[in-house]
Amino acid sequence: MHQFHYVDGALHCEQVPLSSLAAEVGTPFYCYSHQTLTSHLSAFQKAFAPVDHLVCFSVKVNSNLAILSTLFGRGAGADIVSGGELYRALKAGADPKKIVYSGVGKREDEIRYALQAGILMFNVESPLEAVTINRVAEEVGEIAHISLRINPDVDPMTHPYISTGLKKNKFGIAIDRALVEYREARTLSSVRVVGVDCHIGSQITQLSPFVDALAKLKELVHTLRSEGFDIRYLDIGGGLGIPYSDETPPLPSEYGRAVIDAVGDLGCTLVTEPGRVIAGNAGVLVSRVLYTKEGEEKRFLICDAAMNDLVRPSLYGSFHDIRPLVQAPETITADLVGPICESTDFLAKDRRLADLQPGDLFAVMSAGAYGFIMGSNYNSRTRVPEVLVQGDRWWVVRKRETYEDLVRGETIPKELG
Ligand code: LLP
């Protein structure tokens, strides 16, 4: 469910017509619905209400401070993967005791920062990382709480670039090695083992991969406890998919029920790291058609948004629905492309679309997750503004970059010949 809908033929975000935002801030821009975000978060929290739980929003998905602050203000914690994300999370008011830190390549300075901030736990992805965390913890005089991220070797049946829980992926510690590595971690004096973690992939549209992974983790928790480990947290990662077109992923309530059925009786605090399911359908990218062009074989709609603004179609071949801001039937087939000098620069390919003309506005739907955040300045394009809507009110929560922003931090050395 989301709050982008037509009212009298005009696409609105909550009560604000997107065309009026376009007139105020120019195009392209991202627009987020506050109500969609908060209702998704509360559906997720409700799904886990029967058990002790912590919902840690995955900051990599959308790390705008206003979005983070909205979610943290409603009880969410944060799943982070870098010092930069920790900085953002703290700035947006996250409770450090609700922050979990994942990622295969944590640097010493990042580990130190997280220890000093007093985060809940590190999700450790390799034996050497545990040794490094131990050393840094010793230096700063802290005890680092850790879970080992287990790679359960389960196929999440999603795009190969976003599968993370298979043997061939770089993530986590192979389940067959888990016990050995837990015993090893126990010998480290500045580390306390408190949990088990896993994350098998993203945009997962079936329950079975989650259930299969959880069965393996459950067995591991029993084994660890029989060896005296005090396993208090079970972090099951994120990954629940959303409808981009005709997918029918499980609802948060169904997902919650399946998880609780599988592992609810372990008595662990269930940590979840949802991202896409909270923010994906809470945001759109609004753009304007610049030109139409009849190619030899195809019709092109050339617009002012490009792969630097939303890379998912180019990178994964992802489908994003395209909706005209003024409701119209889909009467043409065309490629919707951006101005970037690459043939991979498209938002939609061979798509049935409304017969948009130069100047017409449209929204790229379901762009709230991995949208703005994966943007870049490629082709020296300024990054676009982000707007947050709540009811009939709205705010620019990130300004459009300027040409000065593009060269900030660059210098031409005087000595350069
Ligand atoms: N936890 C960990 C450890 C993760 O690596 C991820 C996502 C999440 C949680 C959140 O997963 P979600 O609930 O959003 O599925 N850029 C790709 C997706 C990459 C996913 C990376 N990890 C895309 O645009 O589809």
C-alpha cells in the first residue's frame, strides 16, 4: 500500500499534486510519502509484536536524515554498514543501543567509532574481522558485543546480484564452519558473543527461503546453547520483497507469522533489518520528457532523469512502473531514456506507455529504496532534490546540488605544469 494516487486525473503524493511540486522544485526530484513510510514501519513492528523484537531499518536503502529521523522517532533502530551510515544514524537521532553493524569490510577506524558510540552489536562476517574487533575493543577499553553472520547456503530465488546467502557469495561465515568460529570467538577477551545473524538476499518474494534459513539457524542456536553460549539475539536480516509490477510478496504480517512460527520459541530478541519493504513504495522519482524521437527501430522518450539518478534499471534490469502525472491510457511502446552517454541509460525498455510529449511529467514508481542513495554525479549531473510530503505539507529535505557542489573539494595544484 502506498499514498501515490490519482485524484481527478492528477497524480498526488498524499494530498499534494506532484505537478505542483515539480513547478516549485523543478525536475527531476524524488518525492517521499511520510504516511506510507510510517504505516509500513508500523505494519512491520506489529508483525513482530507477539515476541521480543527490534526492527532495525537498513540505512543503505534510503539514508536521508528526514526519513531516518521519521523512522527512529517511531521506535526503529538502524542496520548500518559503514562509519558514514553510523554518522547519519546518530545525526538523525538513532538510539545507539538499537544499532547493528553488518558488512564484510569494516575498517579499524569504523570499528572504533562504533565502539565509542556504544552500538548494540557487530554482525561479524569473517574470523579475521572478529580478531580485529577484539584488538580495537581492547585498545578503547570496551567489550564488543558480536553476532556471527552465518551464510546458510539457501537460495533466495532473487536477482543474482542481490543474493547473499549462497556458498559462492562473499557474505558471512559458512554454516558448516560456524561452530568452530564461535568457539574461536569465545577465546577473544574483549569480545562477547551474544547472537546469531544472517541475511540471505533482497527482493525475496516467497517465504520458503526465509523459513529454510531459519531452520538452519535454529539448529545452530540449540547447538551453541548446549555448549554454553548465551545467545540472546537472533538477527534475521532484511530481504522481504515489494510489488514493483505483478509480484505478490508475502505481507509483513505473513512474514512475521512465519518467522515467529520458525524461531519464536527460542526466546531470543528477534532483530530484523528491513529496508526495501519500508521505503521502496514510499518514494517516486518525478521527471519531465525533453524530446521524443523516432529511431530506425524504436521510439524513444528522452527525459531529464537518468541512470545517475536511478541506476536500478541499468544495473539489474529492474522494472519500475511509469505513471504520467496527468492520467492517460498507455497507447505507445517506447524506450524511456535519459541524457547520459551510455546505451544502458534507460528507465524503461520496450514499455507500453502513455503518449507523452515534450514537457509532460511522469513518475517512476517504487523508487524510495536504493534510488537516490545509489545516485551519482556521472556526466557531471547534479544530484536531484528530495521532497518529503506529509498530508498537505511538504519540505525539501535535500537541496538540488549546484555546479559549485560538483567541484567541492577539488583543487588544481599550483605546481602542476
Ligand atoms: N541487511 C543487510 C545485511 C543487507 O545487506 C541488506 C541489503 C539489508 C539488510 C536490507 O535488505 P532489504 O530489506 O532492503 O531487502 N541495491 C539493490 C539491493 C541491495 C541489497 C543489499 N543489502 C537493489 O536496488 O535492488
